[in-house]
Amino acid sequence: MSQNMIFPQLEIPQTLAAGPGPGNTDPRVLDRFASAGMADHMQPDVLRGMIECKQMLRAVMGTSNVYTFGVAGTGWSGLDVMFSAVMPGDKVVVFSNGTFSSIDGLTVRMKAATAEELAADPMNPQPASVITIDVPHGESVTAEIVEKALAEHKPKWAAIAHWETGSGRINDMRGFSDACERHDVMGLVDAVSSLGVEDFRIDDFPGIHGWASCPQKGICCLPLTYAPVSFTDRYIDELKKTGTRTFVHHPILEARHWGIIDGKDVDKGTYHRTHSAYAIAAFHEALRITLQHTISQRAEDYAFHESVLREAVTAMGCDVTSNMTSLVVLNLPESLAGREAELVQHCRADGFGIWPTLSAPVQVRIGILNLLSPVAITEIVTRFGQAMKDLGADVDMDAVQAVLDKHYKTTTTA
């Protein structure tokens, strides 16, 4: 390699990460990550941390499922582990109402496709056994939609995203679980955007047998640590009968490294992958912080601050179409229609990280992951309003400030 190929050290400036995720990792988590000692993955404190992580994760997810652990990687790693039980030829109904549930659907199609179906279109297979129920962008999957599809198709599996971050819509988990129970279908749920944000216990949804989330949103633990997953005994029993065509993302093999063997917690797991002491320390701290805050209080704080942000951008002339509490998805005022990407890039150039939607229609997404304070929301509102004005919008910032004052000068929320 020539000398001129050695680049200067990479310096990444601090950014206000106000998008759908990754979220803003707590400084205490970063401190645990950076201060962890150099240790191999079988060092006693690392193993103790893993045991405590799986116990705390069960409390966060609200479950008695023994097969509850973290998968090294991003949310897609956790989802791939969950979907690994889907075998070629399995009949699956997938509900899609946005970008990420659509990618879930592609994952399922790749898993369920026969060799012939996969070869026919390797990057976008269309297996006969997978039925995709498309719900328009900006709408939620309702109990009625789920009931109709499961009653008609009677699949082995059904898959849905709890919160669809692509459009900011919450789908009906109660209706999904109840329909799965009625039709003896095993439900699989993408909880990437809802875990650690909404107050729910997965054991309250008995029709759902597999759950997968991510480390970088509600848990706020860097994009590359551990993606939470949880599986019922029925899911594991089915996997034992059919097997799966993956080694790295095999749920039973992953669980063994977390000391979960034959449905029981044991003192010491078996080798499956090399775990990072730094990532374990960070994940451990993120779970501690979540439990200290409590899921119920965190959910209440998200709902409160999202409502303030929603009211403030509405005062700017925007139309909010989402119903998630960690993300506001909006249409810009008519004067800025068609300039969504330009506005987003303008904000990003100023260290203010908001996002457009990744599928049509193009909208703007503003997130508040781990930004649960009047100071943080005020900064988001002020910077967004100024960016709109920079592009020529007529924004009455006095009216916007009145919204902030109404909520934040009469509350003690930190």
C-alpha cells in the first residue's frame, strides 16, 4: 500500500440524531463500552454479564420465555434469527404497510422459497407458499385485516411489524395475537421500533411465538451490540422438528452460548460465536438504565414529548400522519411540497439528523429516541422551524414557542 493511502484519523462530529434510529446512546452506556477491560468472551465477568443480561432482558420484554437472549449485530440480525424457523415450502402470511415490514416480507420469501423458486428470482423470489397482505403506506394493519387473511389462507406462520417505522404507524398486536390463536397460527413479530418505547409484555400475546427487536432504538445501545429476541417453547419445539438451514443464526445454537440449553438456564453455555466484552458491558448498562427508568415511565415520557413535538410541527403548518410515540412522520406545508429531500439534507448539513421516508410518498421523519427532555425537544423544534424558514416557509415561531411554553413551563418532566 502506498504512503498516500494512509488517511488522517476519522473524526465524526456530534450530531443530534433526531431520526427513526439509531437513537442517541446514553453516555453511561458509552462509558461502559469504552471502559471495559480487554477480556476474552469466556472471562468470568463477561459470562456473569451475559447471565444478568438475559435475566434483565426477560424483565424488559415481560416474559417467562427461557429462550430470551441477545443476537450479536443489528436488528436485522435478530430478525434473521427469528425468521430462520421458516423453511422452504412453509405457508406464511406476511402483513406489509411500509418499508421495513416490506423487507421482512422479502426475508420471509427468501426463507420459504424452494430451491427452484429461489433460482427463478434469487433477489426477489415469489414462493407460492407466501401470501403478502399489502396495506397502503400511512395506514395500520387492523384486527379485521388479520382475521380475514388468516381465516382464508390458514398458514403455519404469520409475520407483522409491531411499529412500522417507514410510515410511523402502529399495527394491532392484540388483534394479530388473537387471530393467530383462533386459527392455530404461529405469529412472528418485528418489535424493532416498539421494544423499550411502548409499555407492553410479550407474554400477554399468546398467539405470538417469536419476537425480534434491535439494540439501537428503544434500548439505546449502539447499532452493533445485541438484538433482543424471545421464543416460546412451541417455537423451539417446531424448530427441533424441522431444523433450519443456518448455523450462525440458529436460535437454539445462539441460545446455548447464553447458557440456555434444553429449555433451562445453566451455569455455563457452549461456544457458538465470539462475544465482545465491550458490547456485553454496554448492553448490560443499557438494560439497567431501562429498568431503572421503568418501561411504564419511559412509555409515558415518550407519549408526552411526542405530543409536544406533534403540536409544535402542526403549528408550523405540517400535517402529521403517524401514531408512534417515538417518531413523527409529516407532510410539509404546501409551499415546501416536493422539497422534502432538500430540507432533510439542509438539516443534516447542520448536524441535525432527520430522515425522509424511504418509500413513496416522500415524507419527513423526526424521531425522539432517548431525547426525552424539554431541552431536547425544544432544540429539535427550533432547528426544524429554522430549517423550514431557511427554505422560504412562512413559520410563525412565536406561535410555535407558545406551544412549547404551554407544555414545558407547567411541567416538571425532566
